[in-house]
Amino acid sequence: MFERFTDRARGVVTGAQDEARQLRHRHIGTEHLLLALLADDAGLAGTVLRDAGVYPEQVRADIRAIVGTDPDPLGAADAEALRAIGIDLDAVRSKVEETFGEGALEPPHTCQPRRRGLFLRGEPGPLGPVRGHIPFTARAKKVLELSLREALHLRHKHIGTEHILLGLLREGDGLAAKVLSDAGLRLDDLRGHVLDALHRAA
């Protein structure tokens, strides 16, 4: 399936991982796909979303309000105690990532990935913890599967950002759909806007 993805659509899939890392989430969900679609300024999906009044800053704030971010290993009281003696955790974190690379402080995962299709699937491995891999949620995988179905339904030979957005809207139950609905948008109306934009572009 991934071979049908356009470069922009592939960028959305990898961008979703970046969004999850930035929010310090241990999964890639529909919300991260939505943020990655919005980050693609020139893609049809991002254009439709922005025209509907959806912007990444607000979506990110909504996600943080609903889910939060992964808690630091140190609690707020510990962080405050360190700050009181002159230790700035944000400065320490920045210096460590500057020295050792982005994500150096991420907790290790306890499975060894093996490649199967588009997604990595974890299984216990003899090599110890694997760092860096963030798994897709079942809903996010469903969105990508539905993007293929949307492309086939439209008789398109490729999967673009517009198909990912159509899949996200069709899935309709993930956090991305909740954020869009809470912003006062009707998913069916957004779907209509995507289809209209596709017909105008044809």
C-alpha cells in the first residue's frame, strides 16, 4: 500500500511521528496525522483544513488539553525543587539533545521491531530495548487503510494527502475527529469540501 503514497502523503505519515515526538506521546494517533496534514502547506488536505479555519496551533493546544503530554519522570514537585536550587530542566534537556541528538531522553521501548508491511510491529527481542519507534494506534492504521479505500473509490492510482484526510473523516471516531467536531466543524461538510477541491483540480 505504501508504494501508492505520493511523496506528500509519505511526508504526512513520517510527519505524524514527528508530531507525536514533539507532544511526547508514546503512540501515533489520528490527532498526529491531522497535525501532519496541517503542516503540509501546499497539500490539498492542508489547504481544505485551513480554509475551514483549522490551524495547527489550535489543534495542538486542543490535543494537549484533552490528552496532555507524557509526564516527565520527575513530577512537578521535583521539578520545582530542582528549579529552587538553580537547575532548569528545560535547559538540561536542551543541552542533552544538542549533545546526543533529538530524542536522547526518550524512554526506551521494550520490544524489538520487525518490519511487516507499512508498520513496524513489536515483539520481544534479544537485543534489549529499542529506542525511537513510536507505534501507530489501531485508529491511525484504520485511517491509512481507509485512505487506500478512498483512493480506490475515486479511481485514483495514488494515495495523496486528500485521501488521508478523507480516511480520517470517514474513520470519524478518533481524537482528530473529536477536535474537528469540537471546533464546530461537521465531518460530512469537510468531506464535501475535499471532494469539491478534487473535482476542481481534475
